[in-house]
Amino acid sequence: MGSEQTHIVQKVGTKRHKKILHYCLYCEKQKTKPIWSSAYTGNAKEHVQKVHRAEWKEWSRNNRGDFLRTDGPNQASIDRYMQPVGVHSSRHLTLRQAFDKPRFVRAFIALCARRRVSLSATDWPELQELMLACNPTIKDLLKLSRRTLVRLLERNHVEYRKRLQTAIQDAVGQIHFSTDMWTSPARRGHLAVCAQWVDCEYRLRKALLGLPQVLYSHSGECQALHIVRVLRNYGITTRIGYHTGDNATSNDTMLRVLSDHLMAEYNVSFLLAKSKEALKAALDAIDVAEDADPYEVFSAAMGVPMAQNSGDGARAREIAERARNKRKQKGFEGWGSTPALEKLHNLAVWLRNSPIHHDLWERDIGISLGIDNDTRWSSWYFMIDRAIRKKNEIINFLHEHDEACGPNTLTHGDWEILRCTHQFLQVFNSGTLWVEGDRAGLSQSLEMMDVILAFFEEQKVRGRSNVPLTRY
């Protein structure tokens, strides 16, 4: 209660019973025998309220609204009406009152939620030592039960979701979202649903709307149901804009099912299904249309019904079928058809499958070669980049282990092909770095695509005439 109005005093008991007893100072002033005492802080507060009611009411009027709240509005810290006895009692009391426990609880909840700190961290001796180094009088105030922390985490999540719901409903224009499947360390599948919008102050905002667990099936239909549930919780089903996702086949089914749900429940048109196939069909329509209408070729490739007795429609279907067969043949071409890249790939696989040679490689080369990915051109670029940077060391390594490497030894011609490939992909890598990030815009991406396309066409002409590649 302060230095002038103190009801309860703490004293340590005997050596045999080392309990902290609470003695009533008003009983001592009134010379009541025996002086009231208790080992429980709750009993101390109850004693003051019942026996010394007048003093308690006066103290309550003078200190109204000055309680420290941690779990609820009626839970006050006993330190507000207790004072330890000792030589440095005033300093001890000042330090304890300087400790802001609600702020400590909020900070700890933020650590658990954002930095994935364990809920039992309050019992860690290292954390307690750190806190006591800042304030040595708060050892008994650092205890937080696991049940309390779980309840506070749930309350924090609900409060955050309410604020996010208010902010996202005040968005200017449409709300765009992206989805992706993630696997947790516990091997559980989760669907991340993120939103991006412009707030009322015309600032770009983004947030994670939900991370539901996807059980038993990762199909597009199952993902669409989870997405609709998340969008419905935030009340933004009628303001959906664009969707961004990876090239997983299930995304096409997900977009189609999501479009059907939005149209059936909210009469909202959301036609972004089969985006990957649409892009391929559009490119093929421009490439192989010849004398036919590109729109009809595109419709035939997408499976859109057309008039069966139309001559142009039959010709368009024939061209679309020829384009599909051409794509199947192209599936057997690519990176693997280049001998130098095939050798580098086999070398990376050999190092990954042989722990002994991998250790020797790490000792002699100093960096890992990595592994390529058929659907990620950047993986080829970085693997070739590492190989070129350590060209001399790799040549010596392959010479020392020529029997183990066998036909995968890189020749002078192979290194020249790797150099040209690296020089060609370097433009794509630089362009990707330039247009990535939050501040990159669509106009910037379109400009970079034009530059890369012009570079690609120029290098094709140079490649046919055996002219060295141009460094950009």
C-alpha cells in the first residue's frame, strides 16, 4: 500500500520451518494478542478486508485502479499491500514496485508466439538468472503456470485476429491472397493462407490469415474447403482478387473448386482455374496457329466446346493436338541432353551417395556442389556457379579420383559449355533479384521480361552462328 500505509509485513520463520509468515501491523498497533499471522497471501488480504474494514476502504479509495493485473481485472498483486522488513526495506520495495509484471507477461507471450520459445521457459535457470540480474527482488514473481500461459496465448490469438479482421475489412479495393502447403517438423501438413491488400492510408499490407492443418488428403478439393473457411472467418469472400501459388497440379483443382464455392454461396465470379494450362495453351496458340485463328486454337487446347461442324474448329483441334504431341516429345529434351550438364549432375549425385568421397570433397574443395532440380533453373545456375568458382580444385580432385569418377570426368570442352551456360543464366539470376521483394511492381517485372526475351533471342542468333555469348 505504500511506505505510510502498510497493512501486512513479511518475516521468515524459524530454521526448522522456513516459511514466509505475514503479520498484521494493525493488530500489532491495537496490541491484539496473539498478533494475527498466516503463511498464505490470500488469507492476509481476506483478514485485512474483514477485520480492518475501515482501513481497507480508505486504502481502496486512495489507490483505486492502481492494481497490477495479470490474468483478470480482479487479480491484484499482494505486493501492493505488503512490505518486507529489513535494513534495505525501502529499496527492496521500490525495486519490486518497479517490476511491470503485465509487461513481462506480454513480452513472454510474444516470445512464445513469434520466436517459438517453450512455455516452460520461465523455469529455465538461465532465464531466471537473466531476469534477476535486472531486478534481484522479483524471484517469486517470475512463476507462471503452463495453464495460465496457454490461456493467455489463446486470448492473444483471438485479440490479434479481431484486429486483423478489422484492418482487412477496411481495405481499399480487392484483397489478393496466396496459398502454399507446408510440412511441419512433426510431419503434419499445413496450408498457409496469406493475404495482401492496401489499407485506408494506401499502404501495402500483408498478413497470415490462417494455417489450418490438412488431414488425410492434400487434394485441391480439400485445400479449397480450408481456404473458403478461412476467408469466411474474415468476411472477405466477396472481395477476392488474384491468387498466387506454385506450379503444383492440385492448385488447378483447388482454384476450380474455390470458384464453384464462391459462385454457389456468394454469386462471386472467381475464374482463375487452370492458369498453368491456360498459359501453356496461349503460348502454343501463338506459336503453332499458322493460318488458323489463335483464339480457336487456344479454346481447343483448353477443352472449350466449339461447333463440331465448323471447319475452322476442326483445324484448330488438329493443331492443338499436334502441339500437345510436340510438348510430349520436348519432355525428353532439356538439361539432361547436354553432356556437360549430365556429367555435372552425375557428379553431384555421386558425391551425395558416397559419404567418404563427400568428406574428401569437402576437405579439398571447401564448398558443397549441391544438387540440381528439373523444375528450378536457379538450382542449375548455382551448381554451375560453384563449380566454376572452384574449377582448378575440382580438376585436381577428378584427376586424383579418376577411377571412381569414371565417365563423369569433366573435359576442357565440358568446362567451356559450363562457362557459356553460366554466362547465359547469369542474366536470368540478376533479373530475378532485381524484380523480387516487396517494392517490386508489375511494370518492373514486365520490363525485365522484355529485356530477358530480347537477350534470349539475341543469344539464339549468336548460338546458330557460333558467335561467343555476350556478357551483360
